[in-house]
Amino acid sequence: MSQSNPNYFRLGLFVFAGFAAILALILIFGTGQLFKKTIMVETYIEQSITGLDVGAPVRFRGVKVGQVTFIGLSGSLYESNEPFPERKEYVVVRMLIDGDEEKLLGPTKKLPKDLRARVKSQGITGVNYVELDYVRDMGNYKTLPYNWKPQYLVIDALPSQTDIFFSGVRKVLDNLGEMNLAETQKKFDVLLTNLNTIIGGDGNNNTGIAKSVERLNVLLGRIDEVANKTELELLMREVIATTVILRQTLSSMQGDTISSIDNLKQITDQLNDFAKVASRYPSSMVWGEPPPRITLPQTGAQP
């Protein structure tokens, strides 16, 4: 009995040392977490968040800045007093963001208006995380309405890329469903009939494009035959010779015309001089020379 007591003592000492080591590790590695400054925020999502679990990372442009701490429904958190048909039943995702509240929020104690949260997929594994980023074109995304007072600061959420893709596909299918396919097919058949008539003709006055192309080929063949004949070459030579003669004739006529214009100008000048003399001395037209000038006696001169 006395021999077993040391064994129990050693076992108890070993267990105590193990607990002490675990406590030391908790104090060493947990002290930083205990005194780390964080901010709790939440976001509301209207779509499914399959693949997003508690503990998932929260990233800002790819850099981890926190983690997801809670996932629930707004019906049980904020709308428990509302009738079930009137509940919005948003998915409430609460996130713990690392950082000092004063440095992150500033004196206004408010989050930036263009900061948005979005659930994104982490590759092909199906594991999702929350991505935070600034969105400039906020007008393209609506903000989910709610009528309760949030427990934490709220970051508005954006639809996930998968939801945007399937929403676009759904809109395309809805538009196709609204189209009158029967009427569209009739119009398409009429269009094909008109095209066939234009190409092949209707057997009456409209001979169609095919017949017109055939006639055009015949015309081009005839033009080619005429162009290859020697008569056309002789005709072109005669046209060139006639053009040269006409140019020479015009050049000679240009010289004669200039000489005639000069002579006409001289005749005009002479007629102008004659008219001036006739207007000044009309008697010269009858007596020949103009009358002599009369010199008046100077005032005060002796006889």
C-alpha cells in the first residue's frame, strides 16, 4: 500500500503539470486575442448562402480582416413580433472585424456609405467567404429595406456573382417566354419567301437578281469583245489626234484673239480723243483747225 502512494503522487503531479502547461499556452497565445480591438458588424442577404459557415474568413480585397461569428435569420432576431407572412427573413451574417473602432470609423462612428459585402466562392471547393470592397456604381444595386433597429453596424450586401448570373439567365428566359414565337415564325417565313422572290423572280415582270446577274454577265462579255477589237484601238487613236489638233487650233486662235483685242483698244482710245476735241472745238469739225487764241491787253500798259 505504501509502495502505491508514490505512483499516485507522480500521476497527480503529471496531471497538474499538464493542466499548468495548457493554461500557460492559453495565456501566451490567447492574451493577444483577449486584448485585440475588434468591431462587430452585420449584413443582410436575401439569397441563399450555401457554403458560408461560422468561422469563414472576411476579406477586404483579398486580405483577411476578420471572420464570420454568427449566421441566422432576421425573423428570429428582429421580427419575432411580426406575423410570419410579413417577415422579410433575411439572412443575418455577423462578422468580427479586426482593428481599432476609432481608427476605422473615425469621429462620425459610421461605416463608409459605399462599403459593400458580398459572399464569394473560394475556388471549386464550395467553401465561401465574405468579401468587403468599395462600390462606386451603387445605383445598379438596391439596398434591402428593413424596419428594425440593428444591434450592430450594418454593411449593405451585394448579390453574389452566381446569383447575378442566374438572375440574368432567368431574365433571358422570361423575355423568351413573353415573345410570340408563332407570330415571329410567320414573319420569318414571309421574309424567306420575299428573299426567294427577289433572288429567283416571280415568273412575271420580276425576273429576279439571278436573271439580272446573268444579263449583266452577257453585257460584260460583249463589252470585253468590243474592247479587244482593233477598230476600237483605231478609234481611240483618231480621238487622240483630233484632240491634239483641236488644242493647237485653240492656241492659235488665242493669239489672234489677243491681237484683235489690242487693236480694238487702240481704236477706242482714238475715238475718245476725237470726241474730246469735238466737244472742246466744235468749229474745227467745219473749218479744219481751231481758231487762234485771243490775247487780252495787260492792265495799265501804255499805247
